[in-house]
Amino acid sequence: MTPHTMGLHIAIIGGGISGLSAAYYLQQRAQQQGLSGLQITVYERKAVLGGNADTVFVQLGEQRTAPDAPPEPYVRWADLGVNDVNLATYRRLKAALADIGYLAHLRPLCDNESYFTPERHTLFTDDDDAPGTVSDPRHDLAQADAGRLLPLMRVVHARACERVSGEHGQAPVPASYTVGQYFADCMAAPEAQLAGTAARLGIAIDWQDPALPTRIARIRDELYYPRISAMYFTDPVSGPAGMPLLSPFQYYLIQEGQDPATGRPDRRYFEWGSQHWLATLAQALVARSDDSVRVTVCTGQAAQVTVSASGAVVQAGEGPAQAVDLVLMALHADDALKALHIPNGADLGPELTRILGQVRYTRSYAACHTDDRLLPANRNSWRTYNVLAHPVSQQAQPYRMSYVENWHQNDRAHPRYNEAGLPVFFTTLTPDLHAVDPSMVLDRAGGEHLPSAARAALPHLALAAAAQPATGYTETHAPAGLTHHGGKAWTLFKHNVLDAGCLQAQVQIAAFNEKNAASPQWPLFFGGGWTRGAGLHEQCMAQSEQMAGWALDYLAPQRTR
């Protein structure tokens, strides 16, 4: 194939999964099409890549590997942000991981849950994927309500997924149809709402049982509302009841969707953490660069973008302003607005301000610690995901979830970790960092304390632990009153609220992108987690793949000049 000379420059603003995967798909497609002279530059404001990924290494003490051996630091890692994926449904991610030789680094995790009250009393343990777990029959979800609750929950869940996906000849529900309305409909007419789904699943339900509405209410209040509220994108004002049904159940369909061959999800975590795979992706992009398509990744450079119908200019850090042919915005909606300047008088400015301004954000903390007061009082009730369930009267507020990292990192697959006596540690997502005892927040480890494989894969962690985390938004939103927090394993993230306004913004930004690709006018396209679904890895990559296609369509007339 004869290369087509381009001599064009694309700037990607944002070095998270969206920005890096956009560069990946652009490089891949351009090289496949035999294009030549394409420069792609990724700009990341923070010192490290990853967006809402933040991998920390922590030292939990010292370990002797033999009776006469000297003690050595016992170091483990945890993800404070993005932490696992589902290979049963993440087909783009799986293909990219295989392409860059990373698939073997995705390890199976223990996918089980515990729900408990603010008084730390266990409500349920879901042990469907917990072989070897000791379950208490009083709390085992499979045995709750004489075994009647779990089958009904599966029907309620499957019916919600059908209503969201539009399966079985039914139109998907609109964004105005809420989670609260769905459960109210199920309680008002259980048989009319659920019987068809139960029949398809082969689950027998006694539709004449007068306790069905009460049982559905229990499923709602003790399982779904806590779990939905523990997701990042729930509106803390309206709570789970006010969320569009589309929001959490699109998430469920992808994050917990089943592999057709096994009938189960394939949940995996990233060995050495989520930043490990993103750093590996960035390294692959640079290594695959050649004279035809070259990718440059710049960290620690906040970029300001000025666009007009005639072109775009990027000002990154203290460097000179640079004219580029196209800009891909792959960052939060509010950050995109701050980074973007459109000259006065252009119709585009008010239009984008209106679209992006519909996206609201919440902030949450994540901390890696040893404070077991944040988990159920009964240690035998601990699971990978431990969800705090507030009373019905307090449901419209952020919930709290704690990971038991010794489960989440699947110690059974690692003989060195799977030993009696090793310390248990946790990661907690919480709206209030003060909920975690500051003295039990672990220190970030760095330098010579890191395993050699981690130092090679994550060179930024091989430095001494910084006074503040280098990821998340902690540098501008440090909490007041947390003593001795410098160098501790915590961070702050912000997440878009996936309410009706955000869903509307997703539709409108898709229309802008598609119109601009079909009739090029503005050198600008939008990606990022807020633009598609719940912003999961797979959804970010789907948007990035489409954005790469739009970009090449936009540049097609210039390629032939």
C-alpha cells in the first residue's frame, strides 16, 4: 500500500483511559490505512497517567521468608480508583490487552458481597462466587426468607436489564423512568411485571403469595438501593430512587454481564494495579511509533485549547502555543469547559457550555487502611465488596463501600500472599475521609521498597512517596482536619452524576460529534467517561474507537490536499 502523506497533528487532552485509548485506535487505524505523517500528542495535566486510576503500594510490616532469613518489607498494592473489569463483556479492552501482550496480567478476583447496617450488623452475604467461604445461614442470601428472596431478586434484576436493553421486543425505557418507579411498578403488580421474565429464566414464583410486595421492597431497600448508591454516579440529593433506571442497569449489564459460554461474569483485576496497564498501553503507543504515525505522551502539562472554524491552538504548560489540526477532548465535562476557549461571537461556545454544563459532579474519597470498624462486626461476614446500607429514611445520601483487598486481589492465586497470619487491609470509598481513623491510613510506599516488577512497570512509583498523591484531585481538594495525611494512601476523585441531565448531554454531544464528522466545521471532538454510559473502561474505549473514526473522517479532505 502506498502511504498517503498527511503532515497533520492531533492533540488529545487527557491521559486517562479515554485519551490513551483514543491514541491507540488512531494509531492503529492510521497505520492500517497506510497513512503517513500523522503526529498524535497526548497531554495529561497530572504528573502520572491514569485519570481516575490511582495505584498505591503500602508497607504492612516485615516478613521473614525463612527462620534464619533477615526480615524484609512486606509490600502490597491496592487500587484506590478504577480497580476491576469484566472480560465477559469488555471485548474492546480484551482485544487491546491481547494486542499489547497484557492479557496474562489480568487475574481473577473473588466476586462476592456483604451488606451491613450502620451498627455493623450483617444483613446479607452473597456467596455465589466464594468457594471455600464460611457462610452463616442467618445471613446467606441464598437461604434468606426460606430460599425465596434470591430467586425473586434474580427475576427483578433480569427484568430491569430487559427494560434497559430492549430485549424481547420491548422498547428501552426513557431516561425519565426512574429506579424508584420500576420498583413501585413491580410491587404494585408483581405478576404483570415479572412473570414473563421468570418464565424465561425457568424460575418458579408463587404469584398469589401476598408477601411478594414486601419481599420486593426488601430487595430494593437492603440490596439494590445500597449497591446503587455505592456506585460513583448516584445523585446524593435524590438518592437511588431518583436515578434513571438506565443508569445503574446499563452498568450492571456491562460490569456484571455473563459470558455466554459459562453463564457467569469474568471479573478480573489488574496485576500491579490499573495504572500498570495504562502505563503499559502508553509505552506500547510510543514503541509502535514510526515516521508514518508518531505518538507522544506528555505528563505534567495542563493544556489550554483555543478553537475556531479556521483551526485550533494548544498551549501546554510553559511551552509555546502550537497550532494543531484537530483536538480530541478526553476529560471530564467541567474540565473540558475550563480548558476550552472559543472566540466571542462563535455559536459553538454557548452550545457547548449548555451541553457540558448539564453534567454535575460529586466527590468521594478513597483510602487504603487497616481500620476494621468500617466493616461488619462479624469478621466471617467480610467479603470482597462490603456495602453499608442506610435505613430507608436516610437513603438519599452517599453510601460507603469497603474492599477487603486480601479478597479483591485474590490471594488464592498467589501462594506467597495466601498464607495464614498475613495482615488484612482494606480500601474504603467514602464521602467523608474522617470516617477512617487517620492513624490507620497506610503510608504510600516507594523507592527501594517496591517489588522489582512494580518498579519496572510503574517508574513513577519508584520515586520516594510524595507528600501528596499525584493522582486524583487531591492537590486542589485536600480535606480539612486530617492530621498527618502527607504521603498517606488516600486520594479524592470526582465523578459525574449519571442523572437525566447527563444522559441528555450524552445524546447531544454524540449529535455534535457525528454532525462535525459528517460536515467538518470545528476541529474538535469529545470523549471521556461522561460521554457514554457509566464511563466504564469498555464504554470509554467504545467512545474512543468512534472518536478515532470521526477524527480520520474529519481530516480526510486535508489528507488529499
